[in-house]
Amino acid sequence: MKWQLRLRHGWRWARDHYESGLYLLVVVLLLLAIFKPEIQLKQRVHNYLLLADVSQSMNAEDVSLNGKPVSRMAYMRHLMRKLVENSPCGTYFSLGVFAAEDVALLFTPLETCANYDIIVDAIEHLEWRMSWRGNSRISFGVKGAAKAFDSLNAPARLLFFTDGDEAPKVNAINKLKLDDVQIGENIVFVGVGGNEDVPIPRYNSSNKWVGYWSSDAKENSAGAVGVTYNDTSRDDPDPVVASADYDRYLSKLDEAYLKELAEEINAQYVLAQDKPDFYTFVQKQKPVASFVTAYSLRWVYLSLALVLILATYWPHFRQRLNAA
């Protein structure tokens, strides 16, 4: 019988002091929301490697933003920045550049919210002068990207932004086999550019526009011919340019080639567009990495605190219902 008496006394005490107990729990929850708002959990997350083609054909102006013509490079930067802006906290981004026949990583995975300024600033500084040689062999770039994956220490979804304008042009002799590429299912080729041929601007070593690339055999494909050729505009203040309209080298988005590459390695292709469908397509890609990340519990603590505050009014509300 003693335990029954104790239980009865305990119930009476709780009934008489329930408001104080609830408010005490509210204070505890608020303190947890302030000082312990996160816990560490290992979870599947989106981990993107943004790979930028920085060859000079990306300077061609055949896309538009806000009704104004811009270069493929500027359009690519805009799309990358929007992807970062639209990604929720807990998303990771790496950034790399492709030029000639290889890939270079600028930084390895960084969490979006904690490193937003760093990621966006790096994207804003992408330009053609980052390339180390004039050639542009995208198939070799895929091989280079496979090697770069080993540096990430975690699986990633590779978004390869390029116009597909290879140089020297692909043929039966120089075509590279990609049978041994194992990361194809993680690659998305993002085609940047228009469907009409346009001339490619040429800039000098001071990044000043001096004309358009010539179709001359020695400088075919916008500074990208033989494997030993270096782009003279990198150190020549007055590089050779096209002498007339008919002498200009023309470039356009080579969707057919990018789709062929995607099919060969079991990858995906998507057209770069500043539209919701494009950003939705990227964000719906299956997460491929598992990171130990901070999971916020602040909303849980605050929600429980609100429920407990409302619970303090329940007896008064019940009395009114009974009276009614």
C-alpha cells in the first residue's frame, strides 16, 4: 500500500506543479537549441565536382543572359553559381578546370553553407587564361577526371561543362578509346553554347580583345592544334587574328559528339540552360557520397518547446470546454 500512497502523492504534486515542470523543460530545450543545436551523423549527401572547360572556344558569344549576349564562359559561371546558391546546406562542391588533355582540381569537397563565399569566388574567377596549353581533347579530359576522382577521397557527381569543341578534331586515327573508364555513371556532360557557328574572340596576354581566331592550319581550332603548340596570345601583345570574315574559325556546341561520349561510357548529357528544369535535373541526381555531417536539431528543440508551452494552457482550455 505504501507504493500506492507514494504514487498518489506524486500524482498530486505533479498536478499542482505541472506548469513549473513544463516551463523547466522549455528552458532546457531552449538551452539545447542555443548550445547544442547539432549532432554528427553519417548520411548520404550530394557531392558535386564542377569541371569547367577553359579552352578559348568557351569565349565565343552565342548564349544570352537577361536578354544580353554573353560568352559561354560567362554563362557557365552563372549556371555554376546558381547551382551552389540553390543547393541546401549539407551539399558539397569541388571545382576543377579542363584544358588541353588533363584536369586540375582547384579545391576538394567543401560544404556549401560553411564555405559559400570561397566556392562562389573561385567560380567567378574561372577564365581562359587558366589553361596551360591550347589543345582541347575532351576524351582525354574524361581520363583525367577519372584520376582526379582518386584525389577526392569520396564518390562525386561530375558535371563537365563544355562546348564539345575538340581540337584537333576527332577522327578515326586520334580517337581515344574509353573502355576502361569506370566512373561513367557518375559523369554528366553539360553542353554549353548555341547551335549556330560563331567566330571565337582572340585575346592578347593582357586579356584585351584583338580580333577573332583564324582558320589558318597552324592555329586550327582556336589555339588548339598539335600537341606541342602553345597559344601565343598568352605572351604576345599582338597575336595573329583573322584577316576577314571568311578567314574566321567558327565554333558551335557539338551536342552530337557529347552525346556519343556519354553513350560510350554510360554517362548522361544535359543542355546547359538557365531554367528551373536544368537545376532540378542536377539536384535530382542520386547522392553518391557518405559524409559525417552536422545535422541540426534546433527545429526539434524549438518545436517541442512550443508544444510544452501550449500544454500549460490545456487545463484552462479543458475547463472552458466543460463549462460550455
